[in-house]
Amino acid sequence: MNQATLELDRPDTDTIDRVGFDIGWDHAHHGLVPPAELLHAGTPVCQGWMAGRAVFSRRAPGTTRTTRLWLQLRLQAWRRGIAFDGRQLTPSSLAQIHVASCPVLRMPLGGLAGDASAAVVERLDPRSGYAAGQVAVMSLLAAQAGDGVDALAAVRHARCAESAGRPVAGLDAAAWWRLAALRSFATPLAFHQAARLPLAALPPPRVQVINAVQRLQALVTLQFTAPGWSARARETAGLLPAHTLRHDFNLFVGSLVPRLLEAGPGAGGPRQALEDAWLHERVQRRWQHFALSLGETGVEALLERTGTPGAAAARTVQAASVREAEGHSPTPGGPCSWSAVPRHVLPTRAPRPAAAARLLR
């Protein structure tokens, strides 16, 4: 992204002033006081707060933790000149993305503001603004380590940590791979780049996965989070052409399942076992071979025929991830079922791009 694009994306002064006024107004609406340094008469936040007090002083509603967090995030974005979609990213949506442990460091979340384990809402793509489906909750420590680090930079840090055998910039290789996966969900990537990424972190609640091949990757992986995964895997394989893509898919399943069984009923449950399985070289290699053989057109066709194209597929992954987190099994014929996919829509063997073929040697 060049400097001109960055300047075009930056809100103008009038917009920032209006946003600041609205933030002050909403503080008054909810009976809260903005930070003291913004209560000077000339600041837009103070102007909005004073105007709001004149209207809401006697009938301010009770405030919740998520309402305070919503105002805090809006204020933080305004101060940094970052766009914030307040129409879709609401106190209610912030409540829905809550998780008990950090998806990067896997530490329990809690503690006071400023603690390493404090829960913070992080933009998954540091180049974009705050928007519904593109933010997740993680620990302050993980957010600080990944500050300004995009998906591809996180991949480089992960590989560097693997080569060095020690943490890089505060995170070990596994944590960097998990952060890279989270970042990639909100980052437009070339097909071969997205297909090569291990699913080291399953999509958190309400996160929208924008790359089609990763939506397929997440949907397939979520099949293994509940009993009955063997039948679901056979159902998926049965939809693929025999001796080609079906064989590739079965090899992928054969590399993933042993890792899942070896983990057993650990403290992290099947979710963490699957995330860890994706860091095995054999699992990554088998997935890349299958996904690149299926090709971009084949991935889109598969998602289309399951009734989950485009944004609908992203919502399906969100729903499946939420159901998995709540301990529900995938529903036959539902978001994680493949029974609606006619076999004829899938290619027998999609031509592999030269660059992608070299990556698999």
C-alpha cells in the first residue's frame, strides 16, 4: 500500500471533528465522562459531551462493560486517526467476540488494564480500521508483540523463530504462526499464499474469513471438532473425483487425524489439538497439494455448491466456529455438511500455477 493510498484512507479533519463530537455525545448519553485531557472547551469530544449532557443529564441509561469498551475503542481510534465502523461494531457485537483465553498465547484472559493478560480488542489487519468481523480479542502481550505486524510479516517472524529455535520479538514460532493465521483472515491474499498458510488458529467467534481457500480450510477443519467426524470426512471425500482430488483429500485427512488422536482429551480440547496439528509439516504439505490441485476455481465452485459463496461462506465459518466453541456438533446438511455438493462441479485436476508447483517440490 503506497503513501497516496494511505492518505486517501485517512479521515479528513472535518470527519475527525464530527467523530470526536459523536464520541463525546455518546459518553454523555451513557452517563460517562471522557478522559480529563479531552475536557477542554475547544476539543470536539468536550463539545459533544457538553451538548449531550444538556440533553441526557437526567435520563442516562445504565452502562455495561461492553458499552465502556465500545466507547474506549472509538476514542482510541479517533485519537489515532483510524476508521471505526460504529454502525456494525456495536456494544452487542463486542460482547459476542469475548473469549476466555488468548488465541495467540493461550493464556487465560483477565487482570487489570495494562497487565500482560488483560483482554484487548485487536484489528486483525493492522492496515485497516475497526469493523465487525475483522477484530478479535487477545491478550495485551500478544497485541503488543504484533503491533504493526501484518500477516506476511508474522509468517516471516514464525519462520525466523523456527530456524533460530528461540522466540523472536517476544513470541515463539507457534505463537507467530497463530498470529499469522489470525491476521490472514482479514487480509486479502493471493490464492497460492492463502493456500500455503497453516490453520494454526481457528477463526475466533464472529471473525469473517475473507480468503475463499481459508474458508474451505476452516470448514473442513471444524468437521473434526465433534464426534462423527469420520463419517463427515467420508462424505466430503465422496464428493470429489476418485483417484485424483479424492485421493489427495484422503491423504490430507490421513495426515491430520493421527495428530488429533495423539493429542487426546487435553486441556485445550479438540480446537487446540487441531491448531497444533496444522503445524506439522506433513499436514501442511498434504493440504497444500490438495488445495492447489483443486485450484481457485474449484474452491469457489465447492463453496458455491454448498450454498456458502462469498460473504455467506464467511458467515458459515463464523457460525460453525461459534457452535464449536459452545460444544455443539456440526448439523447434517447444515453449515459444516457437504451433502448438497454435486460431484460434477469439481475439476478432476486443476492446472497448478508454476509458482505454486515450485513451492511443493
